[in-house]
Amino acid sequence: MADGLSPLKALCGLRSAPALGADARAALRQELQAAMAPCAWFTIGVMAPSAAAAVDALRACEGSLGWPPLELDPAGEALASIEGPVFLKGNQNSGRFLVRREAGLGEGILITGHGAVHPEAEDTWGPLPLDLLAQHDG
């Protein structure tokens, strides 16, 4: 990453997540987990080329981070009917996620940490690579 910034800070402001080598990915995962530790709950945004890719990225994050699985909001559109690029918005507080068509976005994951106990730790991190937290990565 550039200019002596931490890997996590260097992502801020990018349109899409960068391609990263194994060492950079490991450093980014470690820094992300440390930044997230003081937060009580999270929202997640996934910019992906398809609804399936967005849900796969969400499920990888849930599995890697030990989050309970979010449920598709019944008020939203059926995933099978959504074609093309999407934005997935998930909220641990509500326990639900929605997916909407969204052309013109980059690709990546945005995670926002929330918590009344440590409000100074609240932040948004990303865009992270869609497969950064996939279990098979390593």
C-alpha cells in the first residue's frame, strides 16, 4: 500500500478493492480484525457483479468473523430475479440484508463498526476484496 499508510487506511476513498498478494491480504485481515474488536455490532455493504457473488461475500464474512447469519429481508426483491451488478446492505442490528441492482459501483466490501461503549472505534473500513475473508484464502 502507498505512502506509509496502514493497509486499512490506504483503502479509504478507493472505488474498488485492489488486488493484493498473500502477505498484504494477511496484514489487512489482521489490522481489520483489530480495528473491529472494540465494536459491538456491524453493518456491511457489498458491491459485487451479481447477487450470488454479494451473498457469497457476506457468508464468507459471517463465517470468518463468527457473525450470526443475516436473513434476506422479505420486503426486498427475490435474489434470483436480480441480474447484473448489485449492492448488498446488511445490518446485524436488524438481522437482515437487502440486495438491490446498482450499476456503476466498483467491487468490494465495506464494513462499518458500531458501539455505544467505544464510539471512538466506530469507523467504516474498505473497500476490501470480495474474497478477503473467504475460508479457502490463505
